[in-house]
Amino acid sequence: MFLSKRRIVLFGVIGALVITIILLPRIQYFVNAPNVNVIDFNLAAVNISNISNNTNNIELSLLFDVYNPSDKSATTSKVEYDLFGDNKLLGHGILSYEDIPLNGRPQFSPGQTTSLKSAIILQPSDINRDVIEKLISNSSDSVNSIRWNVNGSSQIESAFVILEKDFSDVL
């Protein structure tokens, strides 16, 4: 008797596991995936955190407001961006939450705005010399006189799904 009750149960369990492994990635896009196209990243503020007189390095503090109008919660594992000041590339920034469990990452709750803080250090170069001089000369007014642009991407996550979201904003 090749097909005993034990073997039938064993084949049934193996079959269920194989079907689950094959179909789960397909099902998740329909069940749990938030619509990343509606999640909105905005550059809310750029402030000077620190100016090093020795090296002329400037640490900027950026504030991103992330609005999730969808009906599904989401989070992010990584945000990468390029910061421009007066249309000159100033630097590349990364916010990484990859080593933090999902429940400890910033939550993008439905209908809510979440703020993300990031720091970026500007190092003087021939390309960004004008912006650095503006920031060093009069730090409080110069931040507001510079046209800030940010272009980047974020990995949006929800339960089983990781989707890429590109964003761009001007302040």
C-alpha cells in the first residue's frame, strides 16, 4: 500500500507549502500593497545645525513630511536623496532603518503626516562655493534665500511588500 493515510497527509502538507511559496508573492500585491504613487514626500524645512570654522563644513538638518492618503499603513526601510541648493548639487543623504524591525520604523498611517529628520554635511568645493559662502556669511537669512531642491527614492514597505517610490520637491 503505497498511499497510506500518513503519506497522503504528508503529500498534502508538502503540496500546500509549495502552493503557498509560489502564490504568496503574487497574492501580496493585491492584498497588502499600499499605493505608493499617492504617498507624498515633501521637503518641509532646511536648517543649519552646525558650522565648523576650521574646515568650513556645514551640517544641515532636513525635515521631510510624508503624507499617506491611502487606506493602508506603510513604513520605510531606506530613503536616499540628493540635495540641491540654487540648482547646484550639494550632497547625497541616506536615511536607513534597515536594521530596525518593522514595528520600530517610521509609520505612515492612513490619512496622517509623518516627519522624518535627516542630517547632511556640506563640504566646500568649486561647485557649491556660492551656496557655502551664503550659508557662512549670514546663516539665519541665507537658509531662506536659497532655493532648495531634493530628488530621491524611498523603499516603502507593508507586511510582505517592498516597493520603490521616487520623489522630488522644491522648498
